[in-house]
Amino acid sequence: MSKVYQFIANGSEEIETLTTIDVLRRGGVEVTTVSITGSEYAELSHGVTIKCDTTIEAVDMSDADMLLLPGGLPGSDYLLEHKGVRQALLAHNSAGGKIGAICAAPKVLGDLGLLIGKRATCYPGCEAFLLGAEYTAELFTIDGNIITGKGPAATLPYAYAILEMLGKKEAAEALKEGMIYNFLMEKK
């Protein structure tokens, strides 16, 4: 079973945080939510408080297939500033591990130099933080081991693409159908 760790800060965006977890768990991925707040609790950007599975101080992510960063402000700024998050991302990337960031969170990857020479997307207005990347403006962009997403409305296609990156294409297709996503896309 694939193992994913999602970092969560105070001010992380609700849809990007919770929808990604939901889709991945429905797809058979083990997702561990990792609080960077100093406790198991995080208050998301619109006042929803959640209890995470663990804290960054207590977790061992050596078995991670993928690390994820939800967007939102000021959550993305807290992720950017957190030494433990930065170290985990650099180590995971060096080992060839998969990384995902959506909305404002790709700026963390840009600041770490992980987007140099890659294609990436982000929330409009955050493009300047994608240091060294070619901005795509797509709902999501996959380049090598990194996937970036545009923002809240992109969360479902972003999450389905993560499932596919983790080798779960059939699960992603079944969820698109079962969650009425295909119907929505046909009505465009």
C-alpha cells in the first residue's frame, strides 16, 4: 500500500487539505496527516479545526512514497518557514520521492530549488515564487516526481492525478465515476 504524509499548518486551505486526503484514502492509499503546529490540532484557513494523526516532531516518514503540502494562507507561509518540513522535502526529493503541492504551497518547493527546470502551476499571483520553473497555468502539472495544483477548484483533478502517480489509475478512474466527477466534466 502506498504511504503518503500530508503536512498541515494553521491556515491550510480546507478543500485542498481534506479533499486530497479523502480521495487518496478512498483510492486505497494510507495517508497520515502531520501537524506542524506544535500540537495534533490545526485550525484551517476558514476556522475548521482538525485533529491530525501525528505531529512532525513524532513522525518517522522514512517509508513515505509521497509528501504533500496543501495551500492556503497563511498556512503555506508556515510550511515555508518550518525547518522540519523543509528538511523532509529536501531529503525526500534527493531520494527520488514524490512530492505534491497545491495553490500557494508550490512556493515552498520554489524556495527550496525543487522546481528549477520543471513545469509547475500555482494559485494566480504566486507565480513569482516558482523559482526556476516554467509556469503552466494548468489545473495541475506533473513534471517528474513533482505535482503542483492551481487552487481549490483544482483539488479533485489534482488528487486523482496523485492516485495515478502512485500507480492507482484504475482506482482513480473508478472514483471519478463514483464521485460524479465525470458527469460534472461532461456538463462543461
